Amino acid sequence: MVKVNCLNPIAKVGMKLLPASFGTTDNFAEAEAVLVRSASMHELDLSDSLLAVARAGAGVNNIPLDKCADKGIVVFNTPGANANGVKEMVVAGMLLAARDIRGGMQWVADNKSDENINKTMEKAKNAFAGTEIKGKKLGVIGLGAIGVLVANAAVALGMEVYGCDPYLSVKNALNLSRSVTLVKSNSEIYAECDYISVHVPLLNDTKGMINKASISMMKDGVVVLNFARDLLVNDDDMKEALESGKVAKYVTDFPNAKSANMEGVIAFPHLGASTAESEDNCAVMAVNQLVDYIENGNIANSVNYPACDMGVCTREGRICVNHKNIPNMISEITGACSAEHINIHEMVNKSKGDYSYTMLDLDSKVTDAVVKKLEGIEGIIKVRVIK
Ligand code: MLT
């Protein structure tokens, strides 16, 4: 029985996909697989039995990726599974920033006992007039699954859209509307756009990227939207920019004690992907990826190990090896097999940063001796016999 621990509630439609050979446990320490949404794993002790963590969502800043990689624990996320939910909130955020919808609704609530409200509102409404987003320039920083959907939706709404992503994948490029102007640097977006929406992961390089310096390059009265992570924005610099009017509105799905109290902030309680559809999509994708890894050793959408897929094993044996991305690993691994007279029928070796993954389909049964040999090789982190 493969023990799965859920650190957060995971949508039923996903949990139902766990095969009969999997069972849930409340004890993180004994789990071989973990499903998580936003619970922080940074303070948890990672046991030797833990093989994989699947994040039902895109952001992985709640998971210690390097610590996991170093223990051979593969971390998955679910890119794109909740992208539509977030995209719809970004569109809502732009509309709320463009027009004082909230002010208007509040006026109606405050005047609901006025019997002549249908007349008085015609005078009052001027206070809530806004502008339209059609014809305005939107800059999308980060063209992953969410950024692409946001860009395409904005094109459909008649906006002039600019996009920037030095790591744009072929898949995302193919999905991106041809009407989006791709630019090489964020500074082109800062200089051009009336609305700027940030869709990058929180990394050392991106932390605080919306700050005094980047804001100073932006147009006066710009609207900044952050549906990615709060620490991408320097709160003190944003406060100053809102006070001076440099930034007209800061729309964020990640308020904190500082930004929630700023004038000019439109904030939501991390609602972007909180839809029934997104939660279901993420749960299904997370569970499928986890099960495929545990059962077959295949890796899809991992953030700390490379993608690697050999399908279902049809040979006598399969071994999967998580190891460091250092010289000689392939010859050491194949050498261990040949020393045990085991013929390798097929193998795949892939690397991602400092870590690599090797899958071997073998023409004879896996022996304890070959596993021992592999485990003894310097740089090998985990050896798993799939069959
Ligand atoms: C994500 O990272 O996928 C979104 O912020 C939603 C979530 O955290 O679940």
C-alpha cells in the first residue's frame, strides 16, 4: 500500500483517481507521497520514505525544492490547471480598476432606503464614472499558462497587448494570440503600458521586481496587477507610488498587513484559482502525475527533476535513479548493470539544473546486487525498483 498524506484538502474528483494500491495517512512522517495546496512544508522533516510531493496549483514557494531534490523527492506542480480561474480574476481586476464599480455598489447599499433612488442615482453616478479598457495597453510579464490566457483575453477585449518572457516555451508561444507584441525586456512594458500584470514565479531573481526603480519607468497613473505572489512587489515602494499617484491602482490577490491597508489597493483573499473547476483540475492533474511517478517512474511537470517518460514497463525490469548532475554518472550506472550481467534494453537520462534522472528498462529481473551497487555510487541519491 502506497501511503499518501494530504497536507490540505484535495478535491474529491482527484482523490478518487488514486488506485486501490494507494491509501491515505494522516501521518506525514510515514507518507511516500504527499498532496499539498498552500500548506508550508519548509519546517517539516522530510523522511527517507518520501518519494514525491504534488502541489495542486502552480506556485511552489511553500515547498523546499532544493531540500527535496537533495533527498530524491520529486516535486510536481500543475501548470495551466487553474489558469482559466486566475485569468478571469485578472480581467475582473482590470475592470474594477478602470471603473469605480465597488464605489457605485456601496452607494446603492448606502441609499437603499431612498424611495427615489432610481432618480437620485442618475446624479450620483458621476462620482463613479471610469474609463474603458478597450484600446488601452496591457503588458503581461511572464507568458506561462496564466500569462498567455490573460494576454489572449485582453486582445479579445480590444486591448493592445505586450508580452515579455525570456523563457517562453514553444507550447505557450503557439497558444499566444498573434496580436500580442512580444518585447525583449520588462522595461519596454514599463515604458509603454497602462496596465501591467505580473505572472512570474517567486524566485530570488523576481522577488521585489516591482520596486522604486521599475515603477519609475512606468507611465503616470499605471495600474499594476499582481495575481502571482505578494513578495514580487516591494510594499513600501508601492505605497509611495500610490500616494504620489504614479500608480493609480494596485490590484492584488495577495494582500498582506501592509498592502491591505493602503489607499488605492484593490485586494482579494487569494481568490484567483479558488473555483470549483480549478480545484478539480489541479487535483486531477496532481494525482495523475503522482501516480504515474510512483507506479511507472515517469516524471511530468516536476519543478526540481527533469521530465522523463518511458511509458509503462514492458520489459523484465525497470530501475529509476535520482542522482546529481555530475560527470560519469551514466557510465557508472551502466557499468553497475554490466558488472551484474544485466542487459539494458532502453534507457533515458535527463537533467535539470543540479539534478538528473535515469530510467533503465532491463532484459532481466532486477537483482539486490545491482541495486546495492547503484546505491553505492557517489552522486546517486535514490534508486527505485519499479518492476
Ligand atoms: C497557484 O499557485 O496555483 C495559485 O496561486 C493558486 C493556489 O495557490 O492554489
